[in-house]
Amino acid sequence: MFRGSECAASPLEELTGTFEPFNEQTLASLYASEQDYLEKLAASISAALEAGFILPPDADKLRKEAPEAYRSAVAR
């Protein structure tokens, strides 16, 4: 979630925004299962890669870290 310049401590923070993880209820409403999450994420990664928003090494890293990221989020 980007919060804008009023929350930024530096110009760099103004550009990068902030991160708030979804709670368990929100995750459950968006993804039926871990497999559903991984499939939707794979489609998003492919679209971002094709559009030039991310580079292949970044796509690989996101794919590799996705299962653990999902499990960590639902375990909170």
C-alpha cells in the first residue's frame, strides 16, 4: 500500500511506498488454496515479465520464494 509523501522519511521512501501483509481472512477470500495462489502469482509474474516490469532473474526469484511466502502469510 503506497501512503504518499506525508509518511515518507526520505525521498527514496516516497518512491518505494510501504508494505502491509494481508490478514488470513483476506488471503482466504483471494486464494482458495496455496495452489490457487501459486497459479495466480505465476500468471502475474509472466505478465510483468512480458511487459518489461521485471527482469528474468527477478521472476525466477519470485517463483522460487512464492511457496514459502504463502505459507508464512497464512501461518501468522
